Amino acid sequence: EAVVGVLPDGTEVPAPKGFKLPDGRYCPEIELLAPSAGYDPLRATFALYIEQWMRELAIPVKANLTGFNVIVNKVWAPDGFDFDIYILGWSLGNPAFPDYLYYFWHSSQDVPDGFNTPGYRNPEFDALAEAFLKAKSVEEARPLVFRMQEILAEDVPYVILFDTPIKEAYRSDEIEFPYTEVLGGIQFVWPLTTVKALK
């Protein structure tokens, strides 16, 4: 039997046999879907690290590095969800109007083909998200968005791993962006009509 440590009195600490659920059964193996290294080496590497670290905690996670379309077809299956955990990259959409807060976490999106893939449900968050979409001014929207983000920080329906580093080139003598410090890069400057031709 594997030993993970020795107590001061000399007692050996055996390696954990598994993670017990509230009903006393051991947790079955959990599949972590992630893109293969050929498609996305960063997320594939993270998946392998997560598998290793979870197993050290006796949580039986197994990384399944697979094709992008395989993951998409399981996460957004039209007849229901078919996954335990997944890793994919995504963007937040229009940073000027963060309606992704509604689409990623409102309970109405916890349906096949919806974007609330974790199945997050919080009535207070839902009410704030609905009020946010109806807001007529920045002054009305700002406190709603701040409270929504506070709730998400407490409940953690997603664990954000990283933002993929990106290098972008453009002709600053030809075009001007309204801003260039953007998560995900200037490819996500929105709307593109705000990009000004200089010549």
C-alpha cells in the first residue's frame, strides 16, 4: 500500500483510496474533456495538470484529450448534456455591453444548446441579469453588473484558467483603434465600425 507521509509518532499515512460522496460511495471517475495538444497545447497541458492534481486529492479525474468538435458535440448536444467537465476557449463578445453575463449564467440558458453549460442557477443573479438587459443608461447598468460579478466571484460557476497570449500586427499609419488593451486582443474590438481608416 502506498504511503504519502509519516506522522511525528512514526505512523504511516496511507495514500487515499478515493473521494467519498455524501452517501458514502466512492466518487466514480470524472472525465475531463479538453482539446488535444495538436489543436490547443496550452489547454491540453492544463488538463493533464488538473488530472494529476485532482488525483493527488483522491478525486478520480481522467483527462480525455480529444477533438474540438467532439467536445462541442458533447457540451452542446441537442438532446441533453453529455459531459462531466470540459475545457475550451471562448471570448466574452462585446466588451462595451457585457450581455455575456446573461447568456453564460442566466438559468434560462441552462438548456441544450444554451450557453449556461455549468447549469448555474441563482434567482438573485437571474433578476439582476434581466434588469441589466433592460437598463437604459450606464448609470442604471453599472451597479447591476458590479453586483452580478460579485455573485459570480462567490459562486464560481466557471473557473477561468487563462487568457491565451496573442501577438497582433496592424498598420498604425492606415487604421486607428479606439482602444488596444483588450482581453483576447484587438480582434475583439467591437463594433468594428469604431475602427477608423486614416487614409
